Amino acid sequence: MFEIIKTKRTLNFMKFAKPATLLSLILVVISIGSLTVNWLNWGLDFTGGTLIEVGFEQPANLVEVRSTLEAAEFPDAVVQHFGSSHDVMIRLAPRDGVKGQVIGNQVLDSLRAADLGDVSMRRLEFVGPNVGDELAENGGLAIIIALICIMIYVSMRFEWRLAMGSVLALAHDIIITLGVFSLFQIEFDLTVLAALLAVVGYSLNDTIVVFDRIRENFRRITTDTPEQIVDKSLTQTLSRTIITSGTTIFTLISLFLVGGELIHGFATALLIGIFVGTYSSIYVASALAIRLGICREHMIPEVIEKEGADQEAIM
């Protein structure tokens, strides 16, 4: 297998376990504090509102469109290209007592009056606040159910100490990712929710690869301490981690820079999640398993003695 880092010397990852644990605790506390004070900047998918898609004959100038809508008393309008430079999607927060059809007509009239070229209505949708609340509730339930199912799966596949480490690492990744969105008030929409579920899967996969090697080395090596075995396992999987994370990050950076506003939050959440998930596989999941007292005896499968095995065979 191709390896970026080839070294016969085991890297001492667990040497930094205590300061890394302290850093994780500080980040989690800050994230929870920000979520408590600021909560999240919910997008229109969750708060409800009007979504308008208009088409221009020539490429649309988003700066002029935003200025026109602001002058027409729509300062909260979110304007972005949708599909091509000729198509523009406009999202507006709900107005009390004003129907979505009326808002759509007002927006279209203001754009036509601004002499921005021939403008036509392509789509008009209205999402009510009740639907938004239901989406937020179902999204939270989806993440909780995913964590529960993962805990059951990992508990069946690994020893409970490793399972506990992996589940807490996943919770750690989600809390910090949400904390960044809360702290900087980045808009949280359905694409970000999808990214959070993807982060759960990515982080779990990375952790399971490391745990498989830890279990294998515990059974094969009889003289090393648990810390030495974990360090050796992390060193052996380091090249795989760098290749996997690196290629994924390069793709996400491209999406973040040129993917447009529609998937900006999606790319942001995945970038944060992959950085934090790679870190947590080492300094949360593995380090916690050591703190819980993982040892070689826990990794050796229990031998089930068959009935009558202690009796002599009948000739």
C-alpha cells in the first residue's frame, strides 16, 4: 500500500493526550456556551419564509438585485445564483399578514421597475413557520437516532470501552461544529444538517479504522503498554488518514471557494467536521479508551468451552 509517511519509529501521540483533552473540554464548553446564548442562525428552511426564483435574459448582477430589493423595503433578502448566471433565487423571511403570492409580485415588480432587463418568475414557494419547526425537530431527532444506532453497532463490534470512546468523539465533533456555526452566526439550513450527518459517518469510519488496528495490535503484541500499542496503531494508520482527509479537504475547499452560496454552509460544516473528526479519532476516542482502562485481556475473544470437552473421547 502507498504510504506518505514511512517511519520505523513510533510517533508518541499519547504524550499530548492531557493537553489535547483540556483543549477539547475548552472548545466544548465554548460551543455549549455560544449555543446557550446565541443558539443558531436558522435559515429559511427552518424559520419559514418565501422563496422566489426569477430568470433574466442577460447574466444577473447580484449587487444590483440586492440594492433594488433593499430600496423596495426587502433588506433581509438573501440573493444568490441558482443553476446559472441568468437564474437568481431570492429568499425572504415571513411577513406578518402578507401572503407569499403578494410578496412575490412585489419583488417581481420592483425588479422590473429597476430596469435590470427582462425578468420572469420561474418559481414561487412559501414555507410556513410550523413546517420549519418540524424540520428542526426532525433534524435533531435524526442526529440523536444516528448516534444511538452507532453506539449499538460499535458496542457489538468492539469492547465497550472503545465503543464509549467512539460515541463521545462523535458527540464532541457535532457540538464543536454547531458551536462554530453559533459563534459566527453562520446560516444553518438543510444542507448544513445533511453535512452534520455526513460528519458523523466520516468521523465514525476514521475511528473504526484506528480501533481495528488497536484491537489487532493488542492481540498480537504482549509486551507493550496500552499507550504504546495505541501510539503504534495510530502511526500505522497515519498515512491512510492523511490521504483520506487530504483528498476530501481539497474537494471541499474547491466547493467552498467556487461552489456558490447555495452550498457554502454545507462545505463549511464538512471542513470543520473533518478537521475536528480526524483530531477526535486520536485524542478523544483513543485517549478516552485508555483512560477507561483498556488492556490486552479485553481484546482477547472469550473461549466458549463445548459441553463434554473435558471428557475422554469414546474409542
